[in-house]
Amino acid sequence: MSVEYNDESIRSLDWKEHIRLRPGMYIGKLGDGNSPDDGIYVLLKEIIDNSIDEFVMGHGKTIEIKIEEGTVTVRDFGRGMPLGKVNACVSQINTGAKYDSNVFKKSVGLNGVGSKAVNALSYYFKAQSIREGKTKIVEYERGELTNDEKIITSDEKQGTLITFAPDKDVFGNYHYISDYVEEMLWNYVFLNNGLTIEYNGQKMQAKNGLLDLLEHNIDGNGPLNYPIIHINEDDFECAFSHSSRSYSEEYFSFVNGQHTTQGGTHQNSFREAIVKTIREFYKKDFDTSDIRTSLFAAISIKVQEPVFESQTKTKLGSLHMEPEGQSIRNYIGDIIKRNLDNYLHIHTETAEALYRKILQSEKERKDMAGIKKLARESVKKASLHNKKLRDCRVHFDSNDENGSESTLFITEGDSASGSITKSRNVQTQAVFSLRGKPLNSYGLSKKIVYQNEEFNLLQAALNIDESMENLRYNYIVIATDADVDGMHIRMLLLTFFLQFYPDLVKGGHLYILQTPLFRVRNKKETIYCYSEAERIAAIKKLGTNPEITRFKGLGEISPDEFKHFIGKNMRLDPVILKRESSVPETLEFYMGKNTPTRQEFIIENLRVEEDVADEVSI
């Protein structure tokens, strides 16, 4: 059957229709808030970026942010949008002052899209500008203007107030996770000395830039091998040390205050400059990996009219510092060479500690070489003879637009893995099947990752042996039964990741799959319940004598039913490392040999659930 292509086939979309039809072009991905890179956080960031740009230009030292029941309010005390252009600034693509580099010299948002995307993708959007004793308010629903008030006098402090509620038709039943929001906001204050952010009553401030950022994120990486080295010159700032607990590099990199989670030119230039400077200082041709292993660093650069590789600005593509024309590589290289070389000559104790760390990494690399070779051979043999990994077609490092949806389910037992395998989307979902309970890896060296068959095959499936940058799946989902054995397996896997690959957890890649405990149904409707409260509500809704099934394990759920639980409405609980928690102490408590203390804790916190079934009238 042929489809006619004629004049009627050509259609012009207005600005809001195009954003709503192709949101990925503007905010990367959608999501419901469980992942830190979900679209609702991008919406928040786009609005805050405008307030940050005001602060950078010297206007407004405080930003107030509130999030209540999914509605966001951002209030700054900058110059306020020109009152006659408020509607245009938030609803007309390619409109804004940031095209004028004299007004916003080193801004993040240079394309005039941010606030418009937020407007179009919000059920409700309100913009108010207070400027020179007057104010202007406009309101929208899904980008459609609903209220355009006249300019009136006002005694409020100058600035801009934006309120928005993301559209559930776009983002589903979304929710903001406070930990993700706080991490974003802390980064803003670390990068902008003198800025105060007030978030739901919590005040955030910093005085020492990236030095404060590293100290704030030190848990799980410390103790450090030597005091943090802090370099701040012109438009470049960095802070770094080597961690005694990490096996990989970890970077917090920024361009004009934008968190470039995928790095880019500035990060690559920094990595190269560190290696070159250290080799020249010690006059030794150290292996690159021995210098970079366990490097813990933060990098920030300010670039006029930066070029990013996507609208979400997660990777810098610029090669030169405009308008000067100097290459970013040479600019960063010169600053690192001059400052780090001087620092190491002056601080001899730090120089000696760094030297010992490099030699330690060299020894560990050589000791591990033989073990890794045997481990790789084991992976090849296992791939030929078993089906532990049932892979998907699209991976996280793929250029395919579905790459961000790539998921690996880690489950236990043939029946559970069989059900997931039959139900999954083979394009983006893979399954790794455990054989029984994995080893408790707490306190063990990384050799165990390669010597233990389960761990060796798991890290090979994830492709994180050499670097986290090679990670093959965006979501790593622990899918175990909701019984004691399942919880134990979950704890053992969490221990494995926190012990050897904490960056994977910090990067927001690790999740727990929530599957229903009950199925309540009658002839007309089936309701899956994830808690006792949901079971009671379902019984009330369906009325007299519904059929109630208690799922004891994943293997009891048929493949046809499993499709509901790992599809579009999949319930995932993110594993989040709270800043105030200590990974080593947490692992010691739950997985160490402190049995009496742990037993005491369990007894003190044991909660007996009341039998609420009698409350249900059938």
C-alpha cells in the first residue's frame, strides 16, 4: 500500500507543538524522576541557569527554590526580564538577550530555548518579572497563553519568579527526589562563590569553590593520599587528589556552571595535562593508568559561546577559547604545568605521597595482569557454554537514541530469569542470571572480582573492567524475590557494587526492581498491588470476594504478566548514596563481623505489622 505524498503532507508546527512532539531534542530524555538525568530535573536546571547567569553578571546573590507536590518555584533577585518582552522570553523560540555576548558573556543558555521548553512541557507555567518598581505576569497551560496581565506598579524586590508543574501527560506520575535536587544545587553554590541558594528552607553556601566540592563528596573516596591540590587561574579552576579506596577515576566537570557529566574537551585536556606534568616532574615515563588510577578531581572552565554536543549540554565540544582563539587543550595544559609543578616543588610531602601512590598503582597493575588474563579467558569460555547473559541489541555507549534506555536485570534462578527473558524488550533490556547467592565481598581486595566466577562474568557483562566510561547499560536493576533470601542477595550485590564500583552507584545507574506482592482480580478487572495498603484498596474497589494471589517469588509471575512490570510503567527504586552517610561504615555495620551489634539493631527496630485485613468490609 503506497502513501500519498503531496501538499497536504507538509505540516508546520508552532513552537510548543514541536517541543511536545520531540521533547528529546530539547531535554534529552523524559522519565518520572527516578534517574538524575530525567527530564524533570532538566526543566528545573533550565530555569535555575537563567538565575545563575544573572548572578554571574553581578545581579542578585540569592536564589530561592521551593518544590511542593511536584510544583516548582524559582525566585531570583536579578534584573528581571524587560517587562515588555516577558511573554516573548518564555514563549518565542530564538528570543532572548543571550544572543548578545556583551550582555551575557559566559552563559550556559545561549540558544533561547530553555524556558520555552519548560513552558511547553508544563501543565502550568507562570512567569513574573519585577523591574524598576513595576511587575508583569503571564500564565500558560501546556504552552498556551491563558493569562496576560497588564504591567502594574509593585513594591516587591526586583527579579524574576517562575512557577511550573511538569505535565503528567508527558512525564507520567513523576516525582522529584530531593537528593538529586540537592546535588544539583550544591554544585551551583560550589561553582559560584558568594551565591546563596535556599531550597525548601535549607540554606546552601560555599567559600572555596571546587575545594569545597571535593570535600563535600569525599565519602567513599577517602581517606585521600594527600591534601587536595586546588588551582584557580583566570577562567579555569580544578581541585584533585588520589583516593585510597577507589579503583577508577572520578570527575566532576563543569563548563560555565553546567555539569558536563559526559566530560568533553576540558576534561580530556585536564587528564592529558596531569599525566604530562607528573611525568616531567618526576622525570619518569609512568604508565598513564598508574597516574590516573583513583584520581578524584573537579574541573571548571568558563568559555565564551561554548559548543555542546547536545541541547542538554552534558559534553563540551568546543576546541578553542573564543574570542581569543587559543586551544582549550593548550590553555589548560599551560595552567596545570605551571601551577602543579610549582606546588609539588614547594610541598615535598605531597610530592612524596603522590609518588608512592603511583608506585602502588604500578605494582597492583602488574600483580593483576596475570589474574585479568585468566579472567578474560574464563569469560570467553563461559560465553560459549552458558546463558548467564542474555544480551540486548542497544547499549549505553551506542549512538542509537534508545541507548539511554539500555537496562540489565540481575536476577537469581532459572524460573525468574526465564520469565524476565521472555517478557523483556530485546532491543533495550538484557538479563544476567546469578547462580545462587553471590559471595560477601566486604573487606576483600579487587582480585576477588576476577577470581570469583560470578563477579568476573558480571563485571565483564557490564564492561567496567577498565573504565566506567565503557559501561554498557544505563540502568543496572537488581531483580530479586521480596523474601529473606531475595533481600540477602540484594544486600550482597549492593556490597559488591559499593565495594568495587561506587562510581556506578554515584552516577545514578543502580536500581531495585519493585514487583507486585499481590494480584487482586474479578471477572472485569485485575489490580497488581505492591504493598498491603494497595491490596486493601484494591479489595475495596473490586467489591465482594475478589480472587487474591500472593506472589512468593518472581518465578511465580508468568511472562505475560511480567510484561506489565518491566515495561513503560516499571517501578524502580534508585540506590542513592546520601552525602551524610559513610560507605565504609555502612558496609562494616551490615556486612562486617559485628554480629551482636547488628542483632541488637534488628531487635530494637523490629516492627510488627498490625493485621489490618479486618478493616476491609467484603
